[in-house]
Amino acid sequence: MSRVEILKRLYNDYTKKYLKNILVSVFFALLLAGSTSSVAYLLDPAIKQLFIVQDQSLIIIIPALIVLAFTIKGGSLYLAKVIMIGVSENIRRDVQTDMFASLIKADTQVIDNKHSGKFVTNLTNDVDMITSLVSTAILNLFKDSLTLIGLLSVMFYQNWKLSLVAIIMIPLASTAAKTLGKRIGKVTTQQMNIAGELTTYLIEVFKNHKLIKIFQKEIFEKNRANKLINNFKEKNKKINEIHVRASPIMEFLTGIMIAVLIFISAKLITKNELEVSNFFSFLAAMMLAYQPVRSLATLNITIQQGISGASRVLPIIDDAPKIKEIEEARDLIFKKGHIKFINVEFKYNKDENQILNSINLDIPGEKMTALVGLSGSGKSTILNLIPRFYNVDTGDILIDEQSIYKSKVFSLRKNISLVSQDTTLFDDTIKNNIAYANLDTSQKDIEEAAKYSFADEFINELPNKYETLIGENGIRLSGGEKQRISIARAILKKSSIILLDEATSSLDADTESKIQQAINFLTKGRTTIVIAHRLSTILNSDKIYVIDKGKVIGEGKHEELLNSSNEYKNFYEKQIQKS
């Protein structure tokens, strides 16, 4: 998007709805401009009447008017800023809400291709820049523009010749600020990229702190962190230096202007074309105009930063999911949960190798089907295609003779549960983690699900039982305990289709036995697809598919495959040797 398109988009989507509030803020900005101009204007009669003419009748009135002007100025500034703070926070909320809504609906592939740390940076730092653009910049634009117009009016009233000289500075300052703003926009983009990398790195460090300690890589990681921190520091330093660079430019231009004005004023006073009181009033107006001129001159910097942030956030908001329903999509009606893969082909990205090649599967409903094969053969990909985490490139997937691509996604996923090796838990209580499957469930149902998953065995030994906080991703629990909670969650959902991806891997024999019992309860009478390296868990499957390099190279029951598939036989024999 171009700069104009971004600004138009920010106005239409996030600023327009708060236009009334902004106009009220502009009204107070107008009062601010008027009161500021009044202060400069009152210096003329103050000097002339009180000091030259020495009119004692005005000795109280003029100071009182100056106090009133400053009071109005302070109050107006306060109210204008308070209103715009409210607008700013509302806009921040709206942008962050839209961005989060887009991310939560985003395709799995989008999330996989970008680290969470970079999304966090987009959600925080970039949004900060956008809110500064659509709130602070707007207020300053009106406040400073109106104040400058008011002060210029006073200046022209006092002496138009001096005013013409003074306003020469404005385009000079604006040109300088525009150049600096472009440089800041470029550096800011680089800074935010580094900030994203830094956030990503910190998340990984905290997640893998045990690994760092056991391999004694504290110094190595410290050096990696220092490199990222130093890079961020250098970009931040450069931005601040550019900001600071505006000050000497403005000071230089102001110094030249004042020197020229004093020179011309002296000439005009000598010719009786300018009174001393006029000069001081003019000088006060000009000095008061210094701040709004400077603010307006540097406004481009804030605009460039905001546009830079918006250029990263808006594409995320606009990124429409590829996993979407057709207009004529219908609710998927589950009967037995009979699943068919028909000539399915798939690869994650266009430039990558094919993952699945002409996959044809006939998975019986209400029975257990196993997928076996070497790592990277495509087994997990097959599972991920069923709930439409990804779309197939060609082919179709049917459930009870209904294409999942002609069905509503909600009705599809409502009837599917996934239990994987990498159990996902929230930093919350055990109760809430189990109830995540059904937020309206009762405590009785939660405890029942925990009972059938054998999770109640360790839960009831905890001091706070179901109210126990488990830490980030269940860090306070063992692998087996995490799995039991995950299974309890799946039991509570009561899905028609159960997907098991290495659900019993990396567990000791006793824990695996209990997990297997829990799985048996979970999968009883349900369509189940299981991936397991340990063949002992799938020997009794109703059907087994052997997958190799994205192709089906064997199918049948255990005994059948021992006789018909050399790959399966070798796989099985290796398992026997290991045990």
C-alpha cells in the first residue's frame, strides 16, 4: 500500500468513528490557540499603557486578563489531551483486536511461517506507532496549526513587514523535517525487524532455559543476546540521533530569524514605522510560535513512523485465510465417521517438495486405523488435513460420503479431537485446562473425564487439586500428567473422530500403560486414527496403513502386513529387537 492508501485506510477504519471526540478536542485546541494568541496580543497594551503611558486604571485589568488567558490555555490543553488519550487508547484497542482476530483465524501455515515473537512486536510496538499517528499527530496538527495561525494574526496585526520575514522560516523547517522523517521511517522498519528477532529470541530462551543450563551455554546465549541488543541499540540510537538533529536545525533557523528581525525592527523603529510596544508584542508572538512551528516541522517524523508500523500491521489484518467455506457449504452430518482420502496430493509451499502423492485411504467408521512409517513419511500431514488445518492441493477428503471442502468448518472440527505428543496447555488451573473443551461443563463432568483419563490419580494428591496452577504449558507437570489432562479434555469434548499423534511416545512403561487405558476409553466406538512408533500400541488396529515418502505402500491388519509388506515386517522386527 502507498502512503496515501495507508492514511486513508487508518482514517476510514479506525479514526472516523471517533470523529466527534476529535472535533471536541479540536474545539479546545481552538481555545488554546486563542488564549495563546491573546497573551502575545496583551503585551502591546501592557507595555504601552502601563509602562509608557502609565495608565493606572489598567494595572489590574491587563494582568488579570493575562492570568485568565493562561488559565484557559492550560485548561484547554488538558482537556484536548485527555480526550485524545481516550481516542488513542480506543484506536489501540481496535487495531489490536482486529489484528488478534485475524491471527486467531489465520491459517496454520501462516502461524508456522512466522515466529510468535514477531507477532508480539507487531501487536505492541507497531501498534504504538499507529496510535501515535492517528491520535497524537492529529491533536498536534490542529493544536499547533491553529495556535500558529492565531499568533501569525497577532504578528501581522503588529507589523506585516516583520511577519513576512518570520514566515520564511516555516517552509525551511518543514523541508528539513521531511527529509529527517523519511530517514526515520526507513530506520524504524529496520528497528522493528530487530525488535521482532529479539522478542523471538527471548521467548525461545525462556522456553529452553533447562537445555541452556544442562549444556552450559549461558555465555554463548549471553553473547547472542548481546549481539541482538546491540543491534537494536544502534538502530534506536540512530532514530534518536535523527530526532535530536532536528533541534540544532530549528535553533539555527530561529537564531537567524531573530537576528534578522531585530535588525529590521531597529530600522523600522528609527523610521517611526514601528513602536517599541509593538515590537515586544510581535517578539512574544513569534517566540510563542516557535513551539508550534517546531512541532509541525517534526510532525512528519511521527507520520513516517506510524506509516511504517501500519505497513506491517495492516497486511496481517487483511490476510484472508485460505481455509474458508464455499457459499453453499452445509453442516457436516456425522453417522459412523467413515473417512476417505481420494487421490490426495499436498505440499506445504509451492517451492517445496511434494509431501503426499496420490494418497488413497479408506478409514472405517467407529474403528481404529493406524498409520506407520518412518519420520517424515507424511503421517502427521495426513492427520492435519482431516480437520482442515491445511487444504489439499488436489483430490478430496470425505467423511460419511460428504466432502469436507463442501462442509462448514465449524461442524467439521466440532466432531474432531486431537491428542498429540506435544501437549498444549495454558498457564491456568487444571480445571480450566480440562474444561477448555467445553466451557459450559460442570465440575462433575470435569472430574469424570479426569477419572477416565487416570488424571484424577495425581490431581487429588495436589494441595489445590483441580484449582492447581500448572504454569506455562504445564511446566509443573510431568509428560504423562500433561497427556492425561489432554486426554481428559478430549473425553469431555465427546468427538466422533479421534486423532492420536504419538500420544504415548517418550513415556515410561507404567505411565504408558495408564495412558493406553485412557486412550482405550477415549476411542471406544469412535473413528480413531493413530500414529505411533511403538507398534505394541497399534497391533490390534482394525486397519494399518504403511506410509513411505508420501505414498501408501501397504495396508491391512498386522498379520496380513507381516506377510505382504517387507517394510512393515522390517519395521516390526526392529521394534522387537528394541524391546
